[in-house]
Amino acid sequence: MSQPFAIVGAGALGQSFAALLARAGCEVMLLSTERTAERLRAFGEIRLVGAVEARVPLDSLRLTADPEQLPRGAGVIFTTKGQDLPRAVEHVRDGAQVGWVAGVQNGVQKDDLLSDAFGAERTLGAATIFGARRTETGEVHVGSSGMTYLGEFGGRLSDRAVDAATALQNAGIPTEARSDIESVLWSKACNATGVFGVTVLARASNQRLFSDRHLMSAYLPLVRETAAVARAGGVQVGNFKGFPPIQSYVERSEADILAEVPEQPFDGDPPAYASMTNDLLAGFPLEVEGVFGDVVERGTRQYISVPCLRFVRDMIRGLNRGSI
């Protein structure tokens, strides 16, 4: 019998993962707040629209607000926002015997938190750019199924990572198990600091960012400073399928990169916004500490100069006060 999954967090991403795994025949439990669980029960199903179309009845999975009901030995994927992860970890740790845990939050701080709570031997590295948001009508709009990566820390490929990646892939979530998951995680972190730093402050769409030479000129230093922090910690960034070419952005000259940016910026139709930018526009709290605060702190400890990251961190901290 295949290992059961537990998805912690019933936001757009958690609902998407749980619904698609359940549709593929996996045993899935979705751990939610009681308020969200009541809303989902009233809706009767998880409905995905957009890049992925699916209507999954709630009776095809187990929905609960009680961590003691999580299947023993489950593979647990935390899909909460970064600022909600500590509370979610404590909630699960109090009532569940897990097989392994992974978090798909932005940044790399999440992995330290999970390892401290559940043990390094039970923690997998995970990164995703599966894009989804909840709509006012209760549906989940999937902008892109993107790419998801899983892997063991320490440079090895394990059966549990391969099995979990295979299950996600078979569920329609493009996924790959990697032996170099640290490089994947830091490459995603580089893109996160660049994309969030520019699009939050400029309130710009992702399409606008990557088609505007001025915005790309602001994006590149954030990427490069984050890569420098990774390198000081012994990790080299790379170019990974589904992600922007972070290694190329670090190694190539700025002039060569900007020469490939279109002459005329555009916002797309409809414009697509990064998750932190969506949160800013909606007035929600921003995961500034897990993305920017953590990287700046690591840079300080390693004597790496990160003036652009520090500036953006402080600016978004100021914006975040108005979102709480």
C-alpha cells in the first residue's frame, strides 16, 4: 500500500495538492483550520479551474482540523504561508507521528524549522512554483502547475523522495526528485527575493518585471546577493526546469542579460502577480522575515554584504505594518 499524504494548510496550494492526489487515488488528509473546514464542507468539493480543471468531492479525501487524526507514518507537506508555518508545525507536532515532512514555503528558513521540530532524518527539501489562488466564488484558480522538486539533504537520492515525487507526478503535479535539493532551494530563494523585492515595491506583475529593463536591473542585484549568501554556505545555484535561469543570471553580465529583454514592457492579459504581491494588494500579512529577513541575517553571519536585500527587507517591513 502506498504511503498516505497529509497536506497541512487548506489555502489554494494545499487544496490543489490534496485534490489532485485524491483524484489520482492516493490516501490524503487535508489539515485545515476549523473555519476553513466548515466552508469547504458547505461547498462540498474542491473545484480547480484555469490551467488545471478538476472537481474533487470532499468524500474522496479526509478533511480535519485535528492533527491527531493524521495517518500514522504519513508524508506531510506543509503548504501554509511562511508566517503561519511555526504555528502549523506546533499544531502537527503535538498530535502526529509522521513519516517525513516537507515545506513548500518561500525561502530556506522553513527547512531549519521543520528539522528542529521533527528531526533532520525526517525532513525532505521541497520547492514548488505551482501557482494557485482562491477566488471569491470558492474555486481555486490554477495559473500554472509549474514545477515541484523533492530531495534529501546531504546529496543523496532516497526511495521515499522518489516515491513521493512519483505520486505527485502521477497526480498531475509536475515533480522531480533531486539529489541536489539545496541548490534547487537556494535557486528558488534567489528568484523569490528578486521577484518579490521588485514586484511588491513596484506593485508590478511578473510579466512586467521580466519585460522591463529597469525592473530587471533592480531584480538582478537581489538575485546575485542571495546567490552570494548561498555560496558562502557552500551551495551553488543552478538552472532548473520551470524556474528562471538563476545560474545564468548570476554568471552572465548584466548588459548581456538586459540586451535580451524586450524593448516594450507589458503586463500580460490577465496580469499574473507573485504571491507576496497578491498578499500586498489584498491587504494580507507579508512573509517578509522568512524570505528577506532570514537571508539578510545569514549574510550578516557570513560577512556577506547585502545592501540591496537589506533595503528591500526594510521597505517591505514598513509595508507589512499596514497589512496586519
